[in-house]
Amino acid sequence: MNFSQFFFFSFFFITGFLWSIQVQGSTDHHHNHQHHSHNKQQSAINEQKKHQINGFKPTKMFVFGDSYADTGNNRKSVANSWKQPYGVTFPGKPSGRFSDGRVLTDYLAKFLGVKSPVPYRWMKYATNRLRYGVNFAYGGTGVFDTLVPEPNMTTQIDFFQKLMANSVYTKADVQSSLFLLSLAGNDYGAFLANGGTPQGFPAFITSVVNQVVVNMRRVNGLGAKKIAVTALEPLGCLPQSTVLNSFQQCNATENTAVDFHNALLQQAVAKLNNETKDSTFVILDLFSSFTTVLERKGVPAGSTRFETPLKPCCMGISNQYSCGSMNEKGEKMYTVCIDPKSAFFWDRVHPTEAGWRAVYTALESTLTHKLFLPFF
């Protein structure tokens, strides 16, 4: 796919700072398995029959990526996600999520009927939660090193492999889990911030997607049967880009670059599935779900309404400040909207809980088909 020199020249002028993108998750939804048989043996037979008919439902979730999936791995000393007013909606105080409340990981865990996997950094304090999986995502990271001194996706997978080596998880655990790889654009922010040129952008996008493929193959090699990767959301619609036109319209040039990334990802995933002869790899289409919600100003056929969807709820009082910033006197250097539920975006790059719920609702119709395995 070739783009004109004009496009790459234009792209050079986008407003950088994509590096603050991350993800999280932490819900308290239990999944109670109902056994109607009179003994364990009969119960196991019934359960097996059910799976053969309905497919296999993942019982754990392992998460790798950035702030769109992070639920508390970043260090408190460096991340705004641990400052007020983050977490004001859920759990009522900062929890390390880059939102006022729940994030993508939380909603996917709810869909699976498990609790949101415990952040890797806190797992020794919540060993009872390990049965739901672990979240290795760190806000601001990418597949390569970015502008934050946190572990990239390769290192995150190293952490998981070490848990396997230490017998915290078995091959059977891996086979019965959903693996989520979240990518929200931090590699591209770092590329531009480090002097990347418009001419070098197509090759760099290709290298990012190629590294995602390396990561997916690696996780599959560890025994994972269901691996979901996020398509890139419309970066040109993030408030950090739309602030230039008073949050009125998306930056089409940036979104053209996103289209290129997502097209390469789609081709790569199709090729991987062709090689493995089953639908091991799936794409969670954040581009379409974000776009649908933003264009309709709410959830498809839902009650949530975002009147000014491109405008963030929490923003710095000037360009030098961001959501959560305080001055040396301890005074707030940001403003927060009256009702976070009325806003799609929380800050310059992250959705609100209501925004994530709307995105999840737009995705939900495809999730059962994509995430539940056939029985092997």
C-alpha cells in the first residue's frame, strides 16, 4: 500500500505525545459454574458435552500492552493514573487505570465472566486472584521501547514466561485462557519524538506490525489457543489531535496512517490463521467501534449520549498542564466536567468508563464468535 509524499509530509505535523496511551482492568464480576448433576463425575461429563456443543469459554485472561489495558502496573511516582481525579467513578479513588473508572480489560473480563486479572506488579499481594490470570500491561509502552522507562511487550511476555517456568501457570492454564495484546500508538509517538521522518514512517509502521506478529507467534508457541490483538483506534480523533480545531473534527491525515497500520495487521492475522488452520488469532476492531460511537455520539441503540464526543472531561488549564496536574502550591491545574458519564474521552488520549462501555457495546456482538473456541 503506497501513500503519496504529500501524505507523509502532512503527517509530520501531527501533534506528537501519543506516548501517554495505556489500558487497564479490574472488575469484581464472578462467574459461578452451576453443576446440576449429583456427583462430580457426571458433572464433568455434562460439562464436556456442553463445551463440545457451545465451544470452549476461556477461564483466565493474560494481558500485554499499554494504558488502554493497564490496571495498575505503572509506578505511582511517575503516572498520572495514580493521581486525583483518576478513578473518581470507579473505584472512587485512583487505581492506576488511565480513566475515571473501568477500562477495556475490565469489560472483556466481565464478558468472560471472570474478575479483571490482577496487575503483575501487585500479584504477590493478591495470590487468590491469580486464577483469573495476570495483567502485564504498562501505560505508555509499545512493542518497542517508547518514551517511558517501563517494560515493552517483549519484556512483558518474558514476565509471563517466567511465571510458567516457576509453575505458577501450566500449559493447561495457557490453553484455557484468552491472551490480549493491546496496542494504542505509543510506538508512533516515540518515533516522531525521537526525530523520525515522514519518509521513514511507512517502513516503521511495517516494523511495528511485524513485531506484533512476532509477539503473537511467541504467545501461540507457549500454548495459547485464543489470542486477541487490538486494531489501532483512530488516533486522529484523540483530543490531543482535535484540540487544534477546538475538538470539532478528527485529523484525517493521522487516521490515514492508522488505516495503513490496521490493513497490515489484518493481512498478518489472516496469514497467521491460515498457517495454524484455525481462528487462533482475532482482531478487536477498536477503530470501527471508536468511530461508530463518536459518529453516533453514543452507543448504538443505547441510552448513553455524548453531546461533544471529541472533548475530554478532564483537561489541563493550559497546554503545559494535563489532567491530574498540580502546581508547586498543591493547587489543581486542571478542570473536570460535571458528569464524566456524559463524556466519551476522559483526558487527552483515554476514554472515560462510559466511553469504554460504549466501545465494548459496539464490539460485543462480535465477541462471542471471536473469543470462544471450538472444543478440541
